[in-house]
Amino acid sequence: MTLSPVNDRPVFDAPLNKDSNLNTLAAIEQRVLWLSTSIIHHANRVRLNTSGIKVGGHQASSASIATIMTSLWFGQLRSEDRVSVKPHASPVLHAINYLLGSLEEKYLTTLREFGGLQSYPSRSKDPDPVDYSTGSVGIGATAPIWGAISRRYTETVSGKSSRGRQYSLVGDAELDEGAVWEAVLDSNVGDLGEIVWIVDLNRQSLDRVVPNIAAGKIERLFTAAGWQVITVRFGQLLENLMARSGGDALRQRIVDMSNPEYQRLLRCSAGELRDRLPGNGEGCDGIAELIAGVDDDTLIRAIKNLGGHDLAALRNAYSQIDDTKPTAIIAYTVKGNGLPTEGHPQNHSSLLTVEQYQELADRLGENADAPWRRFDPSSAAGQMIESIAEGLRRDTEPSVAPPVIPTDFGRTPSGTATTQAALGRALLDLKRAAPGVARRVVTVSPDVSSSTNLAGWVNKVGVWSVQERQNWFSDDAETVMHWRETPTGQHIELGIAEVNLVGLISELGATWSRWGQPLFPIGVLYDPFVERALEPWSYGIYAGGQSILVGTPSGVTLAPEGGAHQSIKTPSIGLEQPGCTSYEPAFAIDAEWTLLASMSQLGRPDGKSAYLRLSTKPVDQQLAAVPEDPAARERRRRQVVAGGYVLRSTVDPRATIVTMGALVPEALAASERLAAQGTPVDVVCITSPGLLYEALQGRNGQEANAPTWILDQILPSERAVPMVTVLDGHPHTLAFLAGVNQVKSRNLGVSHFGQAGSVEDVYRYHGIDVDSIVRATLDVVA
């Protein structure tokens, strides 16, 4: 193995040009195909299935990309490169890791078994090296884009440059996912030359041969986005055939052929091919004459000889990669290549029968009863694998411990403020009070920086860009927000694509485990769009990405905006999201404390993500009644961070009003009116329903490590009285709190689409205004 003088990448230029070396690589490819097929076969045909539920796996999808993955791992990758593997090809990844010595044999029989190999590649759950968790269509494909930005960002923090390529192995049907093109088209991506996508163009989806998958259209889309496009259409055998007389007509015939027609040829006998392949168009006679001079075996092999299964063609494609721009390699393949089911239109989830598996073993010279054979270390393949394994071995990145996060800046906000504005103020305070912490903060937004109160922070830290760009408005006195773009900026502005945002903060939140550099990523978007971004963000959390998602502005408090911009379900979404703590602060000081507490959970093995739901509703900060005594203030802070606190306590309360976020002023106003009527009530301010639910589960013995003390402080049993819950969101978010002490309750909130109007009108419409709270309280104590 030598290094290319162009891009300093390893290539087998001299030895791999020899047929013997290509034959060695082909032997490894054949073993990868066999092992990946066997992993799935054992899970379905050999391992005892006591439940009767289908285990599944994707032998055809794995076979489609086995050649590509073999050529990549055993001839192209460096240790600093990262690869996202299409979900259904996880058995191929495990087979390769097994041959390289990074997966024990005992795991090969555990696909989709509890504690075993996962259904799809998983960084957090698989026992062997996985660079990117994949599984949900489109998310794994785009992750290396955000991984590349994250890697570059860590370079500015650590001062260490060690940049590898970021590969995505993508199924062609995956390109139907709109999020793929949102990522490809983002303005930051065109400068990322380390991005390489390899599209496994097998023209099949789950149900059928897709009639209109056109490589030309895909190529044009990537080209229009500024990517280099390399098409690997035919293998050497077919190219040699096309070099003969009549070959040009044959080439055009195959290129113009519809996907279903070509796919049908893959399952034809030699006689059927001679009849079908020429067609009846121009040049058909020349095609017929050409293939008449080809023996049956060669003809059958030639029609299947696509570029994605030709090691030499793939190697040639890799050598053309231009590292100054993103690259898309379009590799034509056959789904199920090399299997008895190859080319069948319904082979996506089909499994080889025991007879077919034995047939494959006989053809490949393998033992169906002892399928896990490695190569003899002294063989050519064994020696190549050993050399490759050594070259791919990664040194453990030294981990930098996250800096200590302040817990309190010591300010007590006064006057009128919003929790949304408190976010920007807290970031600026962090910059002044803890610059070492602030240096690791990176904010991300989809074109809403100014409208979510990040302008001051952006002006202070600048905007991240691959290259420094001139700010042509720097001398414009009327321009308040300064867009200073440099590689050291700490704010990343994306286009209007929420899926891109959560994909990026997820990868920024994984740098602590990838490269030993913890970051504090904070993504800000309009709260109504959290639901659009939730699935990829959830997947990012599953993959180990720890980040803070800020939804603002929120709720029907956006009264003039109308129903389309009024979030309803997001409070309960935050409660239910695994690996995430949700907060909805009522006051600016609560927003500061919960933000700092959320940051303290990032960048560590036992860390968690957080979701903060903020509001643009102005609130009198004096209502927070923050204690002046330092010990009492710290007690309040701990309660805020733990999930809630008592905001107003009365003697012999007849009810408790439990509220959250922007509706605290209405709850307090209702309590005053009730007190005037002789119905004293306590008011409890909730900051995190999720943490309180965990505490309740812990009290019941269902959540082993959940602290329960907060329940005793905000809802003590000796003060158990009927309860009214009210929030600017779905009422079931707080409804469970009545179960803490088993009391009667009424639950107010937003359970249907909103209306445009004044805040007073909209609150009245949803029954969350002061009158509604008073009525509900009187009902529950009656």
C-alpha cells in the first residue's frame, strides 16, 4: 500500500493493478457476502424462535452493497475516515468488522437478539465499531454532513487538525426522503470536500422495482448543488462486450431501458436474453449479432456486470474524487447480487430457504454447518486483511472533561421580561462570567436568529463559516445585527430546514465521544416546528448526541399569529422523549437556571439532552418572588432545576393551582380572586413535568435512581387538597400530578386548534383565562 501524491490517501496502486491482488480482494468480497447472508440466515432459520414473531433481515439489500463496502474498507479507508452505512446493510458491516478482528465470533449468531447485533447500525448498542447510527430513512445518510461540520468546529476549539473523509452509503430509494435534499442544498455544504456519498443504485424499494428512478436526474440534482458526480455504470466484462462491433447500440439499449425491463433481464436464461435483449429499435440487429458470438455463461454474467459490483471500476471511481467539493458516486448495482434471489422484484425482505442457502454455500465453497470461517492468516487474503486492520486501527482520543458550568450568575431580573429574551441574556452573561465554558457553546438556528433574541450573542461571537467572508454591512450604522463569518464563529445559521438543525446539533453533541472534545450545542427554532424536527432529534439522542433544543416562541400566547403557529403538544412531547429533560420556565431567572443546568448534562457518558420551551409573553419578574437570602435562593434554584416550586403558600388551602410557563400570572391572579371569596389556594409553579413524573415513578419503585424529594417539597401529603392544573399546552401534560396524593382534579389547557386574536380572547376561547381557572377551582372544591 502506498500514498497517493494528490490527496495523501492510501491506494493499492502498484500491487492492486495485478490480477492476483484483485483476485484476493474478490475473495474477501465473496466471504463478506457469505458472512452477511449467514448472519441473517442464522437469526431466521437456525436460532430458536419462541415467540413466533418474524425476526427478519435484508439479505438482498446487503448483497447489493457488499462489493462497494468491500472495496471501501479494504482499499480506500483511513483510520480518520467515518462511514454511515445504509440501515439494511448492517450485516455487511458486522461481517467486515468480524474479518478485521473487531467483532467476536459469538456475536454473529445474535442479530436482532436481545443484547446482540442490532437491526440497524447503532453507535450506542452494537458491540463492534459503528461510526453513525442509521435506521430511520434519510437521517443516517445526512449525518456525515453534520459530522463534517462538527469535526471542523472542534478543530477551532482544540487547535488540532485531523480531518478524514465522511462517507455515506445510501440506498437509491432513500433519496426519496426530502430531508436528504434539504441537507445537500444547505449553503454550508458546498465547501465540505471531505463529504463522499456512494449511492447504491439498485432501482428497488421495499415493494417493487421503482419505474422512474433515473440516474440522470439524480446526477443533475447533485451537480446543481455543486457536488462532483462520478457515475459507475458498467463493469469491465460488460464494457469489453460493448467495445466490440454493435457495442454502441447495446450500450444505448441498456441505458435507455426502463428499470423494470432491465430488472427482468436479470432473471432470464441465456436463450431468453438472446430474444429480449436486442429489442426492436434502431441497432437491434447489431445487438443480436453481437451477443450471438457470446457463450451462454458469459452473456448471463455480462448482463449482471454493473459497476457497483466491479472492484476495478469502483477503485477507479475513488481515484477521481476531488477533495475540494462534496462528491456523489452513483454506483449501479443489482439487488440480491450473487444470491438465488437476485433481481427478484420482491426480494427486499425475502429470506433464502435452507435449500437456497446450501446452494449458495456449494457455489461459494463454504460450509453451511460451520459458516463463520476466517481466512488463514498466511493466505494472501489473510495478509491483506491484517494489513488493512492495522491501518484502520484508531487510537483512543484523549477525552477533555467538560468545564464546570456556573449554576447562578447572581442577578435577579426586575421589571417586565420574557423567557425568550432571557436566553440571549444568559448566553451573554456566560460569555462574561465563564469564557472557557462559553467558548464551547455553539448555537444553531434556521434563519430565525434575530427573531429568537440571539442577535446580541451572534454579534459577540460571530458566525461560523468554512472560510472567512467579508461583511459588507459592517460600516452601515443602521444595521443592528452584524453577520461576521469566520471559521472561529460560534453561531451556525442554516436554511429554513428544521431537520438539518437537529441533525447538526446532534452531531455537535456527539463530539465528546467521537473526538474527545465536548461542546454545548444549542439549537433554536420556533416551537410549533419542534414536532417536525422531533424524529431526527430523537434519533440523534439515541445515537449519543447530547444537545439543547430551544422551542420559542411557544403556545397560544402567539395569539395574533393564529392556530397554525400555536404549539399544543410540545410540552407533553418533552415529557415523553427518552434521554431528554424538558423545561418550561415561567420567569427569566428560571430560564437562566434551567439553561445552565441543562448545559451541565452535556458532553459526558451519563449525559442527557434538554428541551426548553420559551415564551414571548412579557411577565412581571417581581411575581417570581426570588428569595434574597443566599441559602433560600439556592433552595429555590435547586427546586427549579428539579421540576417545580411553591410560588404562593396559604394557611389551610382548599385547593392547589398547579401551573407552568406563561400562565403563571393568570394562576396568581386567580388565586387572589379566590382568596377574596374565602377560598385560599396554593400556587405551584412547574418547570419540568418530566422530572416530576420520574420522581413519581421513583416513589412507586418504578424508576430506580429518580430523586423523589421534590414531590415532598412542592406537593407534601399533609397539604393534599383538590387540584387544578393549567398550562399553555395540552392539559394531560400536568394531569398526572393529581395522582401524587390521589386528589380530585380539573385539568385546563389547549386541546384543539387555536384562533387569531388578542391574548385575552384566545385564552378565553381555550378556557385558560383567569375566569376559567377560578370556575374550575370552585368546581373542584365544591
